[in-house]
Amino acid sequence: MSSSLSFDSEEEEIQPAGSEGSSISSSNEVRPFLSDNQRQQSRQTEGMPDLTSVTSTSLAGIVAENVFDSLSQHADDIEATTAEYGSAVDRQLSANSAASEATSTSVNGGYLVPKHRLIVILSSIFTLIFLAALDSTILSTLVTDIASDLDAIPYISWITTAYLLSTSIVQPLGRLSDIFGRKPMLQGCIIIFTFGCLQCATANSTASFVAGRFFSGFAGGLNTLGTIIMSDLIPLRKRGVFQGLGNMFYALGSAVGGTVGGWIAHRYGWRFAFWIQVPIGIFCFFLIAFNLHLPKLAKSNLLTTLTLGEKFKLVDVSGISCLAITLFLFIVLTSFSFSSTWTLLAAVFLFTMFLATFIYLELTIDDPIVPIALLKDISVLGSSLANWFATMYIFVLLYYYPIYLSTVIGLNSEQIGIRMIPMIVAGSISSVMSGYYMKWTGKYSTFSLIINTLGVAGLILLLIRTYPFNLNVLPTVFEQYTLIILPEVAYSSLLTVTLLSLIAAVPIEHQSSVTSIQYAFRGIGSVLGTSIGSRIFTLSLNKQMANRLSSARPSDVSDKQLAKILDKVLHNAAYIRNKAPKWAVKAMIESYGIGCWSSYIFATVVSVFCLGAIGMIKEYKLYSSVKRSH
């Protein structure tokens, strides 16, 4: 059944070595996973709709136009000199496949649509990616005000959990978009997201606000689907550059979300931060409606003739349900503390049972929502694990490096924000330049190993320069700006490289599925990194604070007074430099330093696992046309 739902390749099928019509082949050729038995007969795409003859004048459109011109300027020279780029293993294309690629590359520079159409589509996608990132971080500076206003301080974790759950659930949208189409799924996510923002803006209870955040979490699907659409339109050889641009807009949205959210809440109240997203969501809906006219990819006759009801019957409802329950239990297990051992064991049992059921279903049904069988390929598995581990360590840094700057160095929020800017800029540049490197060379394996080795080195340097015991070593002002640049550069590059390595490792009909897999692993990594890092930090901080304050207290400080001081400093870091007794300040700062340092140790260990996962990735051909042979 799965083959009936896939996009047909528009290239001629490569003949096996020794068969009629083949000329050159290699037994060591690295081919995408499952390509031999799932490649279909090619057909020419017909009925490609016209979009517009006017290019976008938005920021995203201008960026897309400039990059397109840069990529196209010397395309012919590059193709002539790198016709036989290859992999770490000996690899050759058959003569008929090479000729077919050369022919298709000359049409629209290898893109699926002409320049002006591509610019309009990309400007719309980049706008959606910016919106998704903005929504994901806008709560970071508002959560305390919201929880206080709704009397929800004990339930703050549910606010974050609801958003993470829905964001994780929408990752398999790539598979659903194969059935219902990319554009309808995008518009559906925008509608649900806009409704969620409206729900948050009008919420009068904790339950109502949590429900709103769950619905607004569907913004996570905008990033996933935007990435899939770019893969449909842009050849792998040039795909990394545009993925880098997408990551740049995501970083920009993340930076703007937290900053603007706090500014709006300070002047107009936290509700206005959600009210303002409602018209933005409506604008994006019509932006997609009028601009995102995607070409009709060649599909099987079955899919194009199905009614809406028949398409719903093809949806893996059992898989989606099991996935949702499994993710919910996973987030509960990693985000909450259990007062009863039996309750914990029951949650672990339920999680294990639903996870096993989900895996069984996805391995046995015809059209799985997440084709787990793809993970049998070592490159797909390595790329997925690399995303998992890398997202874990970067989330630890994003949360606990600012805490270090605040508690140990004594910086205010504005000073901390300024020191995070170089990291954001360097990450954006790294992502784009990684795309250019792959475009110029057609290679990525060794490059990714080198970049991520530098990331591990950067984390080791962070450990050395933030060694907290006795506070003998404190980072200089220059180091405060630069200490986490190398890990961020490695992470941003990894996101671009692993996406291409995943897509190149599977047949073209599975590229939407592996894109969803990547985002799913990133989502799980963000949850694990946040929860495990938080637990390590909290346990270390509580232990060190109790021991060091007990050792440092004067004889005239009673146990009751000590307990009161301990409670205040553990709940409010600003207490250290405002109202804490002088004898306790050094012990408090050192305890927070040790707590952060412990989380950095965890991040460094995870980064080593990430490097090992990258070593599993094989080098596949990055085609210079969307009409790749497999």
C-alpha cells in the first residue's frame, strides 16, 4: 500500500549491473535504503500551476532571491567539474542516469520550479518558520507572570509539557502530507495554532491556558512541513544552503520571541503577547492560500482519484494514537517527580507497553505514520541519534549557561541577552556555510565529523573555564561572549548536514517520512535534555548548598535560620546579591556554579555520543536535480 501513496521519481530507473541497457555500475555503490525494490516507473510531471511573475518583496523573499542568484551564477562550471562527486566508498552512476541528471539539471537549474516561483514559495516558508520559532520561545519570559495571574505556580510544568506534547505529535505530519497534500496540512496547522493563541489570550483558568498551549504547539508542524516542501523543490546538492537559511530564520524567531514577549508583557500585560499572534496567524493563512501554489508532483493514479473519505481511511489512526499516548507518558516520566514508587512503576509499565505496541504496529501495517523500518539503515539511524544527542546538549546550554552568567558572574537579564547574540549569529552563519560547503563539494561526512569534534572541544573548554570550586577560575568578559559559540556552531551545522544525509539515504518517496523522523528525534532530545539537565542541576545545587552553608554559617546562626536562608536562595537566585548575609554569599555562588558545571558535564558526555552517531553516517550522492534517479 505504501508504494501507492508515494511520489513517483521523474528519472529513469537505474538498471542493475549486467542487465540490458546498463553501461557502468559498481557493486560497492552506495544506494538509498530500500531503493531497489521500491523505485517506481517514472512519469513526467504535468499541469504545473503558474504562481506569479512578481517576486516577493518581503525580507524572506529578498533573502531567497539573493541566495538563488548566488547559487545559480556558476552552476554550469560546478556541474562540469564535479560530475563524478561521490562517497567515501567507491561509487559510480550508470551512464544513462548521469545523462538524465545532466539533462534535468539544465532545466530551472535543477530546481522543480522557475526562479520567480521558487522565491515566492520560499519567502512564505521562511515566514512560517519564523512564526513557529517565535511562538516556541515567547512563553520563556512570561511563564512566571502567567502562572501568578492564574494561581498556577504549582502547575507551571504542565504549561510547558502541553506545548512539548503537541509539538512532538505533529512531527509525523510529513507522512500525512503525502496523503492530503502539503498545503492543506500547513493551513490546518495554522488554523489550530491561531485558535490556540486565542485560547491562551482569553484563558481564565490553568486548564484553559494549558489547552491553549497544546493547540498552539501545532506551530511545530510549520517547521517540519516547510522543510519537506523545500526538499520537494530543491536538489540535494543545493538543499543545504536553503536549510541553513531556514535555520537562520528559526534562530531569528527564537531570539525575537523571548525579547518581544517580555517587552510586550511589561507594557501591555501577558495576554497581549498572545492576542498579537492571532492576526499574524490569520495573515500567514492567507499568505499560504495565495502564494503557496506547489507544483503537482507525479503520484499514483490511486491517490489522485481518492475521495477525502477514502484518504482518511489510509491514515494510520492506531499508530497516531499510540504515538500520542507514548509521548505523553514519556514527557510525564521525564518532567515530573513521583511521590510514590508504585506510581512511578505504573507509569514506566504503561510507557513500555505503549512504546512496544507502537513499534509493532509501525513495523507490521502497510502505511505506517512513522516508517520505523527506515531506521534499519545505519545512516538513517546515525543521523537520527545525532539529532537526539545534539539537541540534548544544546538545550542544556541554552538553559544553564544564562543561569551561570546570572548567579556566578552576577549579570542582569539585559547583559545576558547581549552575550547570547554572538552564539545566535555564529549558529546562523554556520548553518548557511555548511550548506554552501555541501553545494560546492557534494560531500558531508568528514566535514561533519570535524565540525562536531570542535563542538566537543568547545564543551571541554567550557568545563575548564567555568570550574567552580573555590571560584578561582572565572571567565573573562571576552569568554563570556564566546564560550558556547563552538557547541552552537557544531549543532547548527549538524542540523543542516543530517537532514541531507537522511534524505540522500532513502528513496525519494520516503524523504517526507525521514524528515519527520528527524524532527521527532529533535523533539524528544529537547525534552530529555531539559528534564535530565534540570534534575542534575537541582540535585547538585541542593546538596552543595546545604553542605556549604552548613560549613560556612557562624555559631550564632540557628538551624531554623539556616533553613530559612536555604529555602530563599534555592527559590530565588536574586537573593544572593540582594538580601543574603555576607557570610553565605560565596558559598551560595559556588553552589550555583557547581550545579551549572554538573549539567555541563552531562552535556559534554552527550556530545561525545553525538560524535559517535555522526561516525555511523555514510556518504551518499547529493544530486544536482530534484529529478534524482532514486
